[in-house]
Amino acid sequence: MNESPAIAAVCIDQPLPQLDRLFDYLIPEDMAAQVKPGCRVRVRFGRRKVSGFVIAVKPSTDFTGKLLWISDLVSPEPVVTAEVAALARAVADRYAGTLTDVLRLAVPERRVRVEAENRSEPLPVAAPIDGDWKRYIAGEAFLRALRETKSPKAVWNALAGEDWPARLAEAAAATASAGRGAVLVVPDQADLDRLDAALEAILGPDRHVTLSAQLGPTKRYRSFLKAARGEVRIVAGTRAAAFAPVADLGLVAIWDDGDESHVDRHAPYPHAREVVLTRANLSGAACLVGGYGRTPQAQLLVETEWAVSMVASRDEIRSATPRIVPVGDESDLERDPSGGTARLPTVAWEAARAALAKHQPVLVQVPRRGYVPAVSCQRCRTRAACPNCSGPLRLLGARRAPVCGWCGVVAEDFRCAECGGTRVRAIVIGAERTAEELAQAFPDTQVVESTGVNRLDAAPQGAAVVVATPGVEPPAQGGYGAVLLLDTWALLTRAELTASEEALRRWMNAVALARHDGTAVVVADGGLAVVQALIRWDPAWFALQELEDRSELGFPPVMRFAALTGPNGEAEKLAADLPADLGAEAIGPIPVDEHTERLLLRVRRRDGAALASTLAKATAERAGSKAEPVRIQIDPREIA
DNA sequence: AGCACGCCGACT
DNA sequence: GTCGGCGTGCTC
């Protein structure tokens, strides 16, 4: 009895767009028992041997040529589940990228020894009490739905001071108690550490794993395999964890989807929020998009009734939110070039002093790290440039000569290129100088700094001042007595389309760390909508405004963009070949450098899929005919 | 990407 | 007559 061999459809580990399809191979008799969908194999491809993932096993092929045999079984471990394969394909399509590129993100590097480790049985997870979800309208109903294996979808705005890791852990526990799995995605390792602790506390030991690059390859693969083998049902991690191979998925959640860490840095640059939404759609899982703030993208989910808006009642918001006071920017750097305490308006000063008097820590958010990261000519205010390379000059300490931020040259004898002035004044004050000023203002108080390069995990206990840049504010035990948001103009005047939205997100993330009976002072015009949204703790209102503004202007997420970057003329050539019925509107091109330019394409949202697939096809054809490559980016960060 | 096949100029 | 240019085209 000579049964014909089964056929494996293999995704070849080659990133070329023209090879972005599956290739069929015969499965040798002696591998037949082990070659299963999701496992790694090596196959001959052209002249060379390459590795790949078996995406499907089937009895026959459509291929009319001569099939080759699989060369080797690398590992029988099924690391790409059918669900993840479909997800990766969808994400590749959405972003005009290749399956291989997305699988490289989804599946961590193999560690042979980890595969030999013992397996364990999944431990049961108890259904949680509703926790503090009852503070949100429909919060308890959401958790109940998870316990009943339904698939609710919500855009959740957390109250100030909310223990969001605990809430996410409760949602995961509710899902797992019903026998389904959960995937929780957070922006960075610090958030993941907090979520990890909350999961451990609420679920008990060994019910979950964390997944992030920071674990290192071995631990990462171990976590990944525990999920793939069904030893745990709950995975928490950073952006790549959105692809975690959790079986029988019941919930996908993402925290703080406005954080740009959620965007992968490798082609095709998928956003974890889009991965999570796609996954919920494909697998029928529940979905939770949570944060203190709200992105226009999340608001769109509410507007289209894909998700419900889950917020607390006004009463709950009032009692949870600290007093938030806007105060106009009184600081005048020119009037007081020595700095001193001129930057702290009286209200801010008093709020800080009151908190310290109660032995409560104070958080001061400043937009930039360093001492004085930007200076200008004292006389004519022209931005001070390096005499050597024209880079931006900055100050590294008190009474020290300006230093170039690019080439490091010390400008001992600064001379303004415009007016010949020899003195500089600060344009921006960094965290270091702010800490120095505050140490002078509060001589008996500990002043510490937390910045991207030197991050603090937790605020000191008791009376202390923490000066932090956005995104790295350490939580304080019991909350901060005061939160001061300084130099807000630097956030609000950024050129990006998302400047206001991003400012609100950063402010809310900082103010959320305050005690409910504390005070937050925002040094900004209280008449601005973005400041109003902060004071009222109403990011949904602001997100809706943003969404409407962007709709009028034809910006994302209502319109979908693609950025085409390539050698001069090539992007336009590619765009010219697009079918007219796509209705793609070209914007630009603008020069990137002497040889490169960048063209934006805009289509209606519902034509986004067609645009991506057309671009993918065009890219494949161009690569096939050895044309200069044009980089495609869907929803480029600077636009979206 | 590699590496084939494939049809036109100057060389043993 | 042959060696070799790199222009399309395929890789299960």
C-alpha cells in the first residue's frame, strides 16, 4: 500500500516581496508524524537551503511542477498556530508587508535547550470578584461577559489613580476562569513589570507568562513555548506579545495605545493596537483598549459602534481626580537668566510646599532631559548653532561653555552667526537644571531625577521631589501629593499632527499618579481644549473633537495614508501605476535628502486594504524587475 | 536575492 | 565558429 505523501505549504524565510507566498513540499515518510502546521523545517529553495514554517499540511497541491521533499525537520514544536498564521497574514496585508517579516516579529528566536525542558499542566484560574470594575459604567457587565465566554469590546478610560494593572489582571482572570486565554499588551518593560506583579497577585503563581525583548532570548523563548504548549493561558507583554500563541483566545487587551512604543520598528511597522484589533476580529475574542487618555483611533471604534465607551460616572471621576489648576506661563527666562525659581508659578510652588509639608512626594514633569538642551543668542534670539557643524548648542551645567549636541565640540567663544552676540540664553530648561533649581528652592528636601537614560522605578517615600520627563514618571506609594506640569508649550508647539493629543496623554499619565486629594498644576492656558480635557478628566470628549477635526482635514484614522520613500522619481512612478479607481491622492513628494524623496498617498479608510494590496503587488513587481526599492509605510507615525 | 536561460559583439 | 554582456523570469 503506497499512500501518496502529504504536502506541506511552507512560508520561506526570505523577506523578498515577490516570494511572499507559500511553497509546497512533499513530506518524507519518516517525518510524516512530526511535520505539523506551525513547525520549523528546512527546504531546498532554488539553489539554496532555507528555513521556513509549515503553515499548512494538505493531501494535494495545485502546483504543476515537480515538488521537492522537505530537507530537514528543524523542530516538531508547533510555534505558529493556525490562528497566529492567519493573524500574521492579515497584518502583513494591512501593512503591505510580507508574511515572513511579520512572523519574524511574532515568533521569537529558537533556543534548542528550552524545547527539551519539562512540561507542566495548566493551573486553574479562579473567577475574580468584580474588583473595582464596578466604578465604571458597564464595567461589571464587561467582566461578567468575559466569564460567560462572550466577546465584549470596550474602549476604557481609567480613572486617575486607577490601579490599571490590577484591572487588566482581573479581566484576564475572568477570561481564564472560563477556560479561555488572554493576551495583554503594554508599551514598555516598566509597565510590564507592574502588570506582571498584578497578575501574580490576582491569579496566583504560574498562571501567566510575560513576553518582551528585555527578557533575553532564552527566557523569552521559554515564555513563548509555555504559551504555545498551553501551559499558561495568559500572556502579558510588549508589542510583539500581541501575536502570542495563546490557544482559545478569549480576550485581547492593550494599555495606552497612544504610546509610540506600540509601533514595531521593523518592516512593515505594525502598530500593536491594529494587531490586537485584527486579532479580536479574526478570532472572535473580546477586546479592551484601555488608557488614561484616548486616541482618535480608539474613539473611532466607539463611533463605528465596534466597541462601547467604558468610562466612570462624573461623580466617580470627580472623587478620583485630584484638583487640577491651570496657570498661565509666568516664567520669563530673559528676565531671570540665572533661572532661580522663576519657572515655578506661585500656585505650583504652593502646591508643592503643601504636599511636602504633609510628607507627600511631588512630581514635576518637564518635557526635556539634560541641563539646558537648547540655547539661543541672548541679543537677537537666533538659535545658537555649532560653529563646526551647525548642530544645536546646549549647556551641560551651570557656568559652562555651550556644547554641540551633534559633534560634541565645545563652543568656548560663542559668536552668534547673525549678530555677533557672545552670550546665550536658555530656550528650553531640561530636567537636570530643573532639579537643580528645585533643590535650591527646597533645600531640606530630597530631589531626584527620572529620565529616559536614567529611569527611576519608584518615587522615594515621604517628602521628596521627583523631576521626570514624560513617560518615565515613577509611581509613588499612595500617590503624589502634587503634580506639576511645566513648560507645556514645548509639548503643545511640536509640529506633529498629534501634538495636542500626545500632550494630553502625557499629562494624564502623570496626573494619574497623584493622590485623589492632591493637587495638579498645569502651566498652560486654561482656555485650551486640551487643558479643559485634562481638568475635566474627559479624554473621550477631546478624542471626539480630534477625530472630527481630522475627518474635516482628511487625516487619519478616517483617511488612510501610505508613505512611499525612495530614490528621486521612483515613488511618483510607483504611484502613477496605481489603478485610478483606487482614488489615491498623492501629496508631495518632499525631499528627504539629495537622492531620496517621500510621497504620501491618501485614500478613504475603506479603500485602505485595496491600497495596501496594490502597493504590495507593485513592490513585488518592482523587486522582480530589479527596480530601485521604494519603502512602503502604512499609517506612518508622523501622520497617524 | 541568487541563479537560470537567452539572444547579440569581439576573440582563440 | 565560441565566450560572455547582463535583460527577463523563476524559485515548490
